[in-house]
Amino acid sequence: MDRRVFLKNGALSLVTLGLSPSFLRRTAFAMELPRAARGKTLIVLFQRGAADALNVLVPFGDAHYYTARPQLAIGSPARSNGTLGAIDLDGFFGLHPALQSFKPLWDRGLLAPIHAVGSPSATRSHFDAQDYMETGTPDRKGTTDGWLNRYLAVQGTCEACVPGKAPPPFRAVAMAAQTPRILEGSSPVVAMNSIEEFSIRTGGGDAEKRLEALYRTGSADLVHGSGTEMFEALKVLRAANPQQYKPAAGADYPRSPFGQRLAQIAQLIKAGVGLEVAFADVGGWDTHVNQGAAQGQLANRLRDFGDSVSALVADLGDRMDDVVILTCSEFGRTVRQNGTGGTDHGHAGAMFVIGGSLGTSKKVHGRWPGLAPEQLYEGRDLALTTDFRAVFSEVVSRHLGGNRLDAIFPGYSGREKEWLGVLRG
């Protein structure tokens, strides 16, 4: 049987269940899973296409930024009087004005920006760079699983992971048509376009019977997860009534596909299905042509991104004490604008960590390398000062309680000495 099984039938139009011959190892892993803080959830959001870090997290305090980008640079807060200029964070860095919805998160100590972070690989290939970031093994193309799945397999912390009991079927969910690279591996994963498509909307019927038959007649080494647990989870989702879901605290999700995926993640967390890891991605960040500055193509993308994430935070409310949102992109873009009003493939980029357990609030993390010509990577890009694995491993350890970092990030020797203190220890 193929590693992914697609069930398309009526109301249950798409379900992806990760399958693997190594399924039988799951019980052994489950016996090793330690119990940890209840309800911890990590949400990873991937900006595919290489988001322009210098216009997302604007270094308006570096004069070389304006020299390199005469048309694309975002104005400093002082020069722009707050209209279409950068939103000042610390007197040197600011947010793109389209990320206005992130400013309240910063003010509340829920937002930790990280600059000059990314992969040590020199590749400028989208495919390779995304692969390296999702597998957690830069420049190693032979890695077969993603770092999030390795975490789930060897270092689980979910409340439902008790000795002798399989993890809940919705422990790891990707809001996607198929399992993304970051979640591929031996541990059970569900990928779905939406809760509506996954749930049985017609009160049982043939679709549910066929799913039940798959579980109860299929061999245990072919199908991940317990059929009984899956049906119980489906009952919970149906009871949550996804069609009538009303976000809390006036949260207003954009009607974009990305905004609606984040609304679905919030619903899964609130439904109590044991969600520990969630993933969603959004494309459109490859801005070679007509990128725009304070307005335009990139601004529109950032507004949707920021408003979607901010709605998720508002919707979850005090649950954010147990949730961390991690954003990433495969690499940044060139410091200098190109001849077509855009930017080309670069090197280091920017990330955001959002949650209620941040270490030092109101701080832009990472060592700034500078944008003078002699400070650039290969004479053209923002230089890397923080390996993405330093951020990922800190989040895994301090938020999820993972201590098998050697297995989760094989070949990475940086460990705690390179952590930035983004989260409380």
C-alpha cells in the first residue's frame, strides 16, 4: 500500500493518513513517551517561496538598507510619521506596515521576532532549501523523514500519550491536501484540507462505513491509529459543529484559504482532540517582479498573513499560554532590489515565535550582521548568524519538553549554547 491513502467519497472528500511499514514500532515509541505539561501545542507556519525578511522585519536603523533599495525600502517611522513607514519595535527594527496586527502582540509580550536566521546551506533552490528546513538536515538530501515527525516518534509529550496506549489520532495535523515533508515519517499524521471534508456531515452513512471497514479489516501494519480512537475523534469533531463555528473574542479570520486553515486549527485545539502539532503553509512569497514597498504584492500577502495569525491568537485567548506559533521561510532575498522591481533568492531570513511563554519580551532576537557591502554573504545577501535548528530545538525542548534533540536534529552540534532565549527555560 502507498504511504499515503486518499479517501474521496461524498462528504468525506479527502483524508490523508500517513502509512508506513514501520508502524509496528509505534507501540515501542509510545512506551517511551514521557508525560509533560498538559495541552502543549506547537503550530508551525511555512511561508513558501522565500519571504523578503528585510521588508518583513525592517532594519530601518541600518543606512545601507536604503542605499540598496531606493524604491523598495520601507520608510523609517520618523520619516514617515507612522503612515506608510515601518512600525517601530526597538528603535532599529520595525514591522512592515501591513503587519499592523502584529504590533499589539509585541506590546503584550507575545511576539518574538528573529532576524538573520535560516539554513547554513548555500543553496538558492526553493525545493532544496524547503527540504532541508523541513527535514532539519541542511545539505543532506538522503533524509527520509521530517523533524516534526521525528519529534512525534521519539519524544512525545501529549497528555494522551500514556504507556501502552497509542497517541490520539489527531495528535499531529497538517491543514494540507497531503502530508508535508516536515511531518513525513513513522509517526501517525493526519492531513486534511478542512475539518468539514474530514468530518462526516451526513450523520453516518456509507462514507463512515467505508472508513470503518478500512480500519477494522485492514492489517494493523498498514493503517496508523486505532479505529476506535478515530471514530471517537470524529464524534468530537461532529459535536463541535464545524459549519457553525464562531471564533471567540471577536476574532475575524480573513476569508483567504490561509486564514480559514488557521481557524480550523483553533477549532481543533478547542475541540480537545489531543492536538499537539499543527502545520499550515502559504505560498506567494517569491517576489522577483513588482514586489512593492509599503503597498503592493508583498504588502497584500503580509496583511493576510498577519491578520490570520493575529485572529488565531485572539481566538485562542488564554490558551496561548500553552501554544507556540513558529513561522519560517526557506531563505530570505537579496539585499539589493533587482531591475524588475523585485528581489531575488537570498540567504538568511526572519522568523517569528508567538506565544505566552516567551523569555525576554519586546526583544528582536539574533545578532545583526549589518548590510554594508563587506558584511554581506557572498557580496549580496543578509549573512546568517543563527542556524534555524537553534530556534527549532529551543522550541522543541522548552515548549514541548523534548530532550532527544540528537535524534530529532541529527548532525547538529549547536544545542543549547546557540539558543537565543526566545522561550522561558
